Amino acid sequence: MTETADLAPSLGKLRPAVGYASDYGDTPAVVARPKPLRVAVIGEFNSGKTTLVNALLGAAVLPASFTTHTAYTTVVRFASKPSLRAEIAKRRRVNIDWHELDGTPAHGICRLHVGMPLDPLRTLRAIDTPGLGLGDESVDTRTLRYCCTADVVIWCTPAMQAWKASEHRAWLALPKAVRRRGILAVTFMDQLRSPSDAGRLLTRLRADAAPLFGRMVTATAHAVDPDLQAALTGGREAARR
Amino acid sequence: MGYEAPGLGEISPVEPQSRPAEAIGAPLEAARATLLDLTTRLAGLLGEHAGPLLDVAERQLQERSCRIAVIGQIKAGKSTFINALARRPGLLPTDINPWTVVVTALHFRAAPTPPEHAGVFHLFSVDEWRELAEGGGRLRELTERLVPGFQSDLLRAQLQVMRKRAERRLGPKFPELLGQCHRYQTVSPQVLTDYVSAGDEDAWPGKRRHFSDITRAADLYFNDSPFAFPITLIDTPGTNDPFLVRDEITRRSLENPDIYVFVVSALQPLSAGDIAMLRLLNGLHKDRIVVFINRADQLPNLASDAAEVKAAIERRLRAEFPSLNIPVVYGSAWLGNLRLQAEAGELPPVVAPERTPSPVHCPRETAPRPTTEGAPGHHTGHHTGEPSRSVPAVHISSGMAEVSAAITRLMCTSGIAMLLRQIALCLAELVRTADVADRAELQSILELIEARRRESEVLGRRIADEERSLAAFEDHAEALNTSFEEVEVHFKGVIGTATQLLRSQLGTMVREFASREAEYLQQALQEKPRRANWRCDVMPLREDMEEAYLGIVDRAAKDLDRVEEFLYPQLRMIVSSLLPAYHGGLLEGLAWPEGASPSVAPLGDKVTVDLAVSWWRRWFASRRISKERANHLRYLIEDDFLRIADELVQEAETHLTERVDYIMGRVRAVSSGLQTGVERRTANLAREKELLEGAGDPQAAERFETEQRQRADACRQRQEGYAAALGELQSVLEGLDGAQGESRMG
């Protein structure tokens, strides 16, 4: 299944909401290092957000697990060498190790910042978020508010239990402007038991959910498409032209 | 109203495979079978007076099944779970999209003959349809109360879709079908799909008629049961369905089940919505829930992740409900079905994996690992074509045996077990009463025979004694009947006081809560900055009401017990006057089993305040003055909950009245049992007297003597029967106690 590749051109087509054109519009000098596209990935817990981020970046950058959920909003950006830092107060970041984060949110950490020397990160910044619907409404509100600032918002819905009323409600609670630059990613497509299932599922989602998004794409959990990097860059360059 | 099945070659459901070793409800079934057998045997032994009580017991034993409702969010795998549990793969239709839209009850009962109808489908009545399709049902009612004159675009659009679809599928004259009930001799998967599945949108004219939009409920009957005890499995449409109308239908169609199996997906277990639903269920039906973590086969690491997910869920449940020990089982209903198909020879036992994903690019935790004990590794293989994914390694449990055991354990402490115990106690009482009456009769016969051997003077004295004793009984019996009447008045008084107290307490509780919440809201609105997440949580009110309700009913029940105890000395006195030396333990203990509590179902009703945040946002947008808002909130809470309080009062009254009826039925049966015995003796005595006074015909005297001896023999024989029955009842009760004890330990 190569539908992950779907995502790349669609990212390219979406114009970021803020600070995009002015960054490289007229001055060729800035074109070399444009402000990266900020892509926020949200959805209910275990909906494959972290896996999708890893797939986007073409490497297992973030730990994805079914039993320990992503506890912090994690921003992945380009860096010449790998780094992991915790933001503990405005503008204060300290180095930290994955092992020090045991999955339960510790007080004081508001975000994690991951730096990786990965090519895709030259053009996009990925924001992974804690899952919604774990029970703490204030955490959910904070997550949703933060992702409103991103250029592109990807909502992950898992293929096996796709598009529930709670997702519908949460998505509709976002401002219309954010929804318009939203992408519905149907994750774990490889978990479906037959291609005909996939067809039926997508038919339903096209009718019920896709109209609420800029567009809909599919993604798989394990298969990291080797073309993805190239496609992303290509899409990005297409957008630039 | 009959409906002939269209002649499309219906086939019977798949034949079940061999029964598992420990079928659901086995310990209770043994008790049920013994009791059912005893009701028939005792009918011959006990005489007419016991008839009505025996009939009631027999009907309950025959008709009562254990109702197991399978609930959970959409796509948790509820229908698949039922197929696996019932050992009938492919019975209920399943799909990748939310598919079950009708509450479907599957009645399993082992019987030699097939049921009259295999499937009965109840369509909405005209009124129900109008209320639902044009009004939007209860959801619309609630939202209308919250924001008058406002109907969600979404809800309106969905209702429109539903009406249009019904028309497209069933023709413009579909309202003519409303109110019908369609019966089928056999039910094919296609028929089930027509009635209980969402169905595809692209229906075309001339296609099979699809009734699910207008079907209210479905009943399927099976005489070939994979379970030991009569079981009714109830499949429900999933909650959290974006198609809002369905949620309400489900809620309404769930009658007080004995056990809930709460199915969650291992991939997204226990979301906020799940917890809210569990909290509601749990408030209402303690000790009735099993959590089944389904789809464990889809976890990246079957063996390790499944155990971890289970542990996480158990932690979460302990944190949420510290006083309870909700059993959690994980497994895969899909795998369970595959196994059954493999057993039936429809599939090879293991389908080899097509390929193993390369671990190189896989993020942590998704690379396949060898599983424990050197067993062959599992395969999360990608499929490249039909028909199905590869079957994961077969040593992963489907969880079906474990969940069956958990259900059986819950059954042993459920209302079903209580009912069986109650019936056993009641039968024992009847037998002991008959025993007393027969012993007294036997004694009298033997004494009279003895007396006849001597002089007529002795016999005359003996007869006079006996007459006095019977007259004394008559006096006692009369007094007893008077006191029965008095006691009934007392009983009514107790019920009246309790319901009055209940009404006033619940009312006060609701009003106080409403005022308090209104005040909080007003404060919250005046705070600067405004509290963004204001939310009215009525769960505490529900819990308080439940506690008060159960408390008051319990106190009233204790009062009833005291009044009941007042009856027993009188009954015992009569027994001892009939048979001074009898110590058979008659009327010991109370008739009503402990812990049989009244229904709290009204508390589960959805109220306006339960509506989702988005509705409340509209509400906030609609009114300006904070005082006005607070008053509206107070009104909403009071109006909803006072109605619930009324329903609770009615439930309490029904429950207590049932209890009184049962107690009175029982003591009346005891007293009439004694009376029947006495009547027999009076008749004997009259003939004896006649013979004594006539004193002429030796042949007649001889005949009478033979007759009396035969009577004595019959008494002795009956007593043997009683002893055997009491022995059996004793072992039934011990068995029930044992099963209950074991399940508590487990």
C-alpha cells in the first residue's frame, strides 16, 4: 500500500496560514532557508499520530507505543546533530534523555523539542501532540489551542475504529479557518482485513468526514514509503513555484 | 401480524460446534434443572393448595434467562464478539463501518424442538417513527429544552437522510409498514442484514428491501444452545456514533440486563467516553460488568502489549472505581471466529504469513519480536490481496474461555442466582408444611387404630380429644386469618410511609442540588476571567439519589421483615398444637433473599445536563443575563430529576409490593397446607364417629380399617418423598452457596 505518499502532494498544495509568502517571496536569498511548514498532528489517543510523524520524517524519530501515550507536545525540527530538550518555562530549555520521560506527564515540562539531521525537516517542522479523549478536558483544550497556530493540521483517525462522534465534535470545535487547512489522515490502513473493507470505509469517510477537511489521505503504520521524502520535497518545491 | 419470508432460499444459521468444556452458567444450570424437576414432582406430592406457588416457580424457571448485554463504542467488535461467544461465526453481520443499528436479542435455550419462529423483527410503530424521524426523539427533546427553538443542523440533516433513505429503500409507501412485526421460520445472514445492519447507501429500486431504518428491535431464537444456562445475548449499536439518532434508540431498548459485557478495542481502550459510560453503568449496576479488551490481535506485539494494556486498564478502573473489582479479559473475537471456522474445517488451522515486515525502518515497539516459550513468532503481516490477513500465531488466546468463566462467576452472584435460591427456599417451606400436616395425620390415624383395638369407651374419648384439638386448630386458624389481614394493613402502612419519605427526600435532594448548581453557575459567570470549562456534573446527584433510594427501600424492607416475623410465632404455635414434638425448622429465616435490590434503571435516563459540550456552548450563546441562565439551569435539573424521582418512587412501590405479595403468598400457602391436612383428619374423624355410633356392620368397620391403614402407608410414602425433596433442595442451596463463594473468591 503506497497511499502514504498521498500525503505529500496535499501538503504541498496547502499554503501555510502565516509568515509564508513574505519569508521567501521576493528575496532569493531567503528562498534557500524558508521558514519550515509547521505541521501539527492531532487526534484521539492511539490514533497513530506519532507513527505518522515518523512516517513523514522517514525515520523512527519518536517512540511510538500502544501502551504509553505521548505525554507532551513534541516539536521536531532540523538540527545538525540529534538533540532532545525539554521546555520547562518560556524560552527555557534543558537537555534531557528519553529514558527520563517515563510516559507520565511531569510537572514543569510544557513541551519537548527534538532536533534531527533529517532532510525532510529542512522544509517542515512536525508537531506531535498528546492524544485527545483520555479524560482530562483541560489537556485537550490546551492541545487544540496550540495546534491552531500550525500551518497544517493533520487529524488522525484509525481505520479500524474511524470517525466517532467524539472526534467529530472535537474537530468541529476548532475554528473554521483551522479546519480549512486540515487534513484527515486515515491511519493504520494496513490493519484492515481486506481491500474491499478499505474501499467501503473510505466511501463512508468521504461522505461523512472529508467535507469537514481540506482533504483526506490514508496512511499505514509500518510501511515507511521510501518515496515519501522525495515526494515531500517535490511537493514543497511545487508549492514554492 | 405475519409477514411471509420472501422466497430467496433462506438457510439456517451455521450449526454450532461442540460445546466447550465449561459452558456459561453450568453451576446454575444444575440447580435450575433440579428445581424444575422438583416443581413437577412436588405438584403430585403436595396437593392443590401448593398449585399456584408451584406454577409461578415453574414459569420462572422455564422462562427466565440470563440477559447479557454487549455494549461499547462503535467498531469495538461487539457483533463479532457475540458470534464468537455463541460459537456461530458469521451469524451476526459485521462490517468495517458502524453496521449494527438495531438492538438484537439472541435467545439461546436448549430445547429438543426448534422454536416456532427463528427471527422476529419489530418495526417502529407509527407514533415511535413520527417521534424519532420527525422530532428527533429524546435527543431533540433534550436539546429543545436547552436551547428552545434550536435544532442542530447536523441532527436535522441526519434525520432528513434517514427519512429519504427509508423511502428509497422501501418505497414511498413505507409508512404503511410501520407497526408491523415480521416473523421468519429460518433466518439467513441476508435477512439479518436487511433488518439490523446499516446497509449501503447505494440502494437501487428493485434491490432487496432493507428495513433497518424502521426496525425497532429484533429477537432471534435458537434451540441449539452453546451455553449451559438459558442465555439471552443482546447486541447493541455502538455508542459514540456520529449518527446521533442511534444513540437514543440503544439507550431506550436496553431493559435491565443481568450482566454487561463492555467491549473495548485494545487499540483505543477506555477513552473518556468509555469511562463516562462505565461510571453510569457502575453507579447503577454494581458487580455486573465484565470488560472485554477486543482486537488484541491488532496490537503490534500481541503477547506483551495485550498484557500491558490489560494491566493499564485494571489500574485505570481501580483508580476510577476503587471499591470494585471489575474483571478484565483480553482477547480477539476475530481470532475466536477463525478458530471455530478452522474447527469446522472451513479454514486451514494456520494461514502462513505472506511476508514479515522489515524491521529496519520500523519505529520502536512495532518491530516483531519472537514470542515467549520459543513458540513460533506472531505475524503482523501485510496482506496484499483477498481474502484475509494472515492468522496470528495460534497460541494467542481468543479470550472466549476466560470471558465465559468471568460471566459464569458474575452469574453466580446475580439476580438469577438469587431467584433460584428464593425458589429453593420456597419449595422447602412447602415441603416442610406438608410434612407437618402428614405427620399429624399419621399420628392421628395410628392413635385411632390403636384406640379401636380397645374398648369403645377409649375410642370415644380419643375421638373427643381429637375433636377438641381440631377445634382448637380452627380457632387458631381463624385468628391467623385475622392477623393475616392485620399484617397486610401493616405492610401497606410500611410501604406508604417509605414511598412518602422517599418522595420528599429525593425531591429535597434534587431541589437543593439544582439551587447549588445554579449558584455555582452564577458565580462562575461573574468571575473574571470567565471560567472557560464550566460544566454541570450530575453524576453526584445520581449517586446521592441512588444511595437515598436504596437506603430507604432497604429500611422499609427491614420493617417488612419485622412485620413478617410477627406472623411466624402464630404459625409455629399452630404447628406445635398439631404436632407437639415437631422440630422440622419450619418458617425459619426470612423468605426474601438478601441483597435483592429494586431496579435503579430510571437513574440511567439521559437528561439535558448530560448533553455534550457543544450544545451547552449554544446555550451560553443564547442567553445574556447570568441570573436568567442560573434559573434556567435550575429548572432543567429540577424538571428532569423530579421526573426520575417519581419513577424511582414507583419502582420502590412495585418492588416492596411484590415482596409483600410474595411473603403473603408464602405464609398463606403454609397455612392452607396445614389446613388441608386438618380437613382430611376431620373427614376421617367424622367417619370414625359414625362407625362407633352405628356400631353394627363389622364389614364396614373392617373396610374402614383397611382404608385407614392404606392412608397411613400413603402418609409414610409421602414422607419419604418429602425427605428426598428436602435433601435435593438442601444440596441445591449448598451448591448455590458454593458457587457464590467461589465466584467471590475468584
